[in-house]
Amino acid sequence: MPLLAVRGLSIAFGGLAALSDVDLEVAEGRIVALIGPNGAGKTTVFNVLTGLYRPLGGQVVFAGQDLVGLAPHAIARRGVARTFQNTEVFRGLPALDNVLIGLHARLRGGVLGGALAAPSVRREESGARAEAAALLDAVGLGAVASVEAGSLPLGMQKRLEIARALAARPRLLLLDEPAGGLNPTETGELMALIRRVREARGLTILLVEHDMALVMGISDRVAVLDHGRKIAEGTPGEIAADPAVIEAYLGREDA
């Protein structure tokens, strides 16, 4: 059984179909890329998976449970975390506090416990800070823990978003255009980071990406959307040679 199974996913906005009968499977421990032209419906898939949109039809089965109809926080608690196409760090907060925000959803101590400084809450908060620092180290940001997130370069902000998503201890990590705006060196470093966190944490990863070097270099499988429909799925090599994908998205090199 795949960790994630999407069946017949359909959604429309203003009467226009954004997704039409989309099927997708993601096996546990794999990296799967979702590609296609702008407006193909890729981020819409992510928004359905994380509960931001409710589909008109279809199922989203994660670890044997249908997620359709659940609130975003309930889906996150079941083990699904994401980053966003436009980085959404808390710009005025230090990098460490950004990761702590991702951790606090799992903490047992509430506002009252924090206000009363209960010993159990203090221990939990201390453990959370240590875990947040370890996550920053894991993504190569340990040296900037006290730096305001908004002053970090884009590549570091994207790593920070990954650290914050990892703070939720997900089984499935959704990465929405993680290489967007990065130069080739930063993209290569990002590829190595994604591989590293997948191996170290036993993650399953579904990513939306336009950078074909990253997609073809890191993915176990690739699915292709065009106008809200899945037109192909296969290994990177199969997708690169698929005539329908070349016509709709990849294009042909001049002879």
C-alpha cells in the first residue's frame, strides 16, 4: 500500500476545472516530483492534500486514512508538512524562533502552564529549543540561529522553511518549488539536503518543481500535469522521453 494515494481528485474554481480526475501514488520512502506548465494545477494538489481546499470529488488516502474534510492542523498532526512556493518565514523573528513555531504544535504545555512557569513546561521548552537548534544544524543554518529570518538570503530562507516543516516530524514532506529563485550552486546544495533529510529521517517527499535538473536528478518517479489532468507518470528517464510531455512542457532542443 502506498503511503499516499490520490484517487479521482477533482476541483473547480468559478466553474473552471482546476483538477480533473487526478490519480497519484507516492510510495513510502520515495521522492516523487509533480511537474507541468504554470497553471497546470500542481500547487492546487498541495492545497487539497493539506486541507486548504476541499475537492469536489475524489479521495486523499494517507497512511490508510482519508484526509478529505479534515482541517489543516489535523492533517499536519497526522504527519503531513509542507513548504510554500513563496517563502513564508516569520521575517522579524530569529531563525531559531521560526523553527520553534513549528515545534510548538506538538508541545503539551499550554499558555497557562507557560505563564506559571511550571517545571514540566520549562523542561519541555528547553527540549524544544535544543531540538530546534539541531534542526537548524541539520539544514546548515546553525550559525545563523539568532539572525532575523528576513535578513537571510533566499537560499537560507528556503532551508529555514524546510527546518520548520521538519519540526512537525512529518512522514510526508511536501516541497513547493524549493529551488525557485536559486542559482545552480544553491540548487545543487538543496538537492544534497533533500537527499540527506530523506535518508536521515525516513521521509517520503512529494515536490513541485520547475527546475528540471533537480527533478531529474533527485526523483524516483515523476508525474506530469497539464490543464488539471495527469498526462504521464514514470521514471525520470521515461518522462524525459515521453512525446506528450515534450509537447506539453519540456519542449524540444533545436537540432
